[in-house]
Amino acid sequence: MKWAHVQQNWSAFYEAIKEKWDAVDEADLDEIDGDQRAFVAYIAEVSGLEPAEARDEIREWLTGEIPSDVVMDPIHDNHSIALSSKYVGEGEDEFSDDARFGDDDDYPDDGDR
């Protein structure tokens, strides 16, 4: 993942950050507010690392998976849906509900409950 993902969804990454660096404080994360330089300095401080070492740890952490809180965020989800439009037939709307997937009740007896 890229830092832009982290910055845009900062609070959704709190749990993943705490999992990696258990000495972090949520109030401090609130103050950092996605600022990469401030985050590197903070991780160096709480971990007792040199800034270059903290930067390397963060770079390694960024190679991991995007937390599910971010993936399930409506903005991210809508972006994924929009990207799926290449698989939707011409004239169809990729955001339309589809009864066979159980996400609408246009067809009451279609077994979606």
C-alpha cells in the first residue's frame, strides 16, 4: 500500500498501527493526523529507534495488507465498484442492485432473505 492510502484513511489504520507498535497512543495519532514525517519521528521516539530505522520499519509495514476497516470503507468500496464497470454489460449501471445477489427486494420470492 502507499502512504496516500494511510493518510486518506488515517483513523482506520489506528488498530494496525497499534498492532505493529504497541507503545503508540491514540491521542498522539490524532495529533499526527496522517503526516508522514511526524509519524516517522513519533515511531522513532516511542520505539527508541533512529529516524532512518523507524522509516525502514514503516516502509516494511506499508508492504502489508490494507486493514479491513479501510477496504470496507464506502469510499474505497465505491471506487472498487466503479473499477468493476469493465465487467458490466453495456447499458447496465455498475452501482445497480442485483436481485440474484440478495441485495434488494424488488423480487419478493427470489430467496434473498
